[in-house]
Amino acid sequence: MQYYNEFLRIYAPLGNSGSNLATTHAVDQEKAVHIKTNQGSYRSLASSILQRLKKRPVALSEQDVGIDGEWVDPANAPAPEKDVWADVSKYVHPVEKLAANGYPVAIPEGSFRDMDPVQECERCHKQFEVSATLAEQDKAVCQYHDRRITRRLVNGERIKLHACCDGVQGSPGCRDGPHVFKEDNFLQLHHRTPFVKADPRSPEERRRKKKHAVVAMDCEMCYTAGGFELIRISATDQDGKTILDELVRPKHEIFDLNSRFSGITSIDGAKYDLEQARQLFLDLIDENTVIIGQSLENDFKVLRLVHTQVIDTAMLFLHPLHTQGIRYSLQILAKKHLNINIQDGEHGHDSFEDAKTCLDLVRVWIEKDKKGIKIIP
């Protein structure tokens, strides 16, 4: 019923035909959700889609229709579309800049050592011993803050506070959970699951194999006994249409689904493991495909993917303090340059929404650059 009410609102300007279409698309949307989920994961995906429908403007014409994942916002699809992406490769970041920003740019080589059983917790920074399973007594040993430090004016003085609870810097954590870690050493990651590259393709092979020249993608990750692992991968084509959106089974026992950020509350409906999900993505691209996203170095690490044709919105829209490692969040970029609100629901991030937002940001950058308009990030 909620899907129907939103489609009815969106298609209201279309009159009787809009009412009939609302019924059809509400049913189609529900079917699309059921195909991708089971009882455990239904609520998370269904809620994300509902939030996107609520943000969607009313239809401007009978061509301005479609269920979530198929509909393309006319405001973000100027014609001719091919001209927008014709010379997209000129905006690709140099390999040395990708490397400087933590991207894997070559298949790792060299000797390796077994993973150190003692790791530093990603959240509270205490040392802990990693185990293959999570004991009951270890489920709340970490006290941490899950938001960054912000500066606030209090009684005429600027002080540093945690955005999650307004606690002063250095105060005890307001949340608890298990200790977690993230492995960043490329060689260690390669030893556990090898990195791969996309296949080389000629233009003729690209057309025959239906490889995409441009894709936008985003991944969601969780914490496991093996570190940081992939649990969802989403990708769109250059028109913003969904070409991949799948939950993924991690290899190790899950310690924390990271739901506050991943938006994932269950992976019971996951049909693929890492290698299978990665292959689905590789089937869509070749070594010359331009991949668009925000801070994709983390996505490539969990995917074990080496790819150097990248446009990273965090690197394109540089923060004035980028030399200090500070980046604009995707949420801020979306609000400033697209005038939309993302990641504002109670269910965390949505990898499809994030991927499409990155695509739209790069489109805006290219369009303005072609007109000689300088963008101030």
C-alpha cells in the first residue's frame, strides 16, 4: 500500500492513466523487492526504496515514469546523453594520484606473513586478539563514538564534540559492540583472496559482449573475523539505471553488519559469495571502463579489484584541506551540487542511491566544465 500511495502521488499529474499506472508499478516494485530478498532482508531493501520514492518529484510527462531502479530523473538526463560522456576519460585520475589516495593500482607482489592475531580496534583503537568466532562476552567490549568530532560554539567558546552524543572529545564511548578491525595491507589481502583485473577488450568486443563504457558503483561492507568484507554491491549504467544490485555472503563469521552505515540488517537473502559477486561486476566492464564512485579505494580493497580508470567524487570535488586528509562527504556534495538529501534515513546508507548520486555529480562537473564554468567544491 505504501508503494501504491507514493506512485499515486508521483503520477497524479497524468490523470486516469497515472492512477492505473500507479497500481501496476506498485505491484512491479513489490515483485522486484521480493526477487532480491527473503524474509530476513526484505525490510531493509523495501524501506530504502520507499525512502527514494518519497523523494521523487511528480511526473512531468508519460515518459517520466518507471519503478525505482529503472526510472531516470529527466533533470539529470540532459540530451544528447552521448555527448556528456564522449570524452569522460579526460577526467580520469592519474594512476599516481590513485595510489596516493590508497587505491590498489597493481597486483601485489612479494613475500607475505600470516595475519597478526593481535589487531587494533577500528573504533576504540585498543589492541585485541582476533578469534574465528565471537564469544558472548566479547559482544560489548568496545565502547566507541560512531560520529566524527565537530566544533560547536558553547558559551562563546568553540569546543570539540562528538556529533553522535555531544560528548566532549575524549569522553567515554556512547555505543558498545565487539572489537573490529580492517586490513589495509594489499599483500596480506592478496594472500587471503587474490586481486584481479578486468579483461582487456577492443571496441568491437565491447559492443559484442555488452560491456559498459561508464558505470557508477558503490559497496557496503561489514566487520567479520577476517576484517572488512563485502556484503552488498550496486552499480548503474551511464543513464543511472540499475545493472547490478546484490547482497553478498562474507567468507568469515560476521561480527557487526555495520548497519548504522551499511543499511544492511540481514544478508539471509544473499545468493553469491565474493568471487561470484565480483564476476557479475566484471561481466559488465572491461579494463577501459570508467568507474565512478566516492572513495572507491575501500570498495576495490574488499572486491580485490585493481582498476585505474576511475573518477572519484571525493578527489574531483576537492576539500580545501585535502592535503590534511579531509574529504567532503557524499551527503554534503549531493546537497550542495544536486540540491538533494541522501543518507538521511534511519536505515543507513543505500549503495544504489550513493552510486547514482556519484554519477550525477560527475555529470554536473563535466557539463559545467564544457561550458567553461568553474565549480567551487
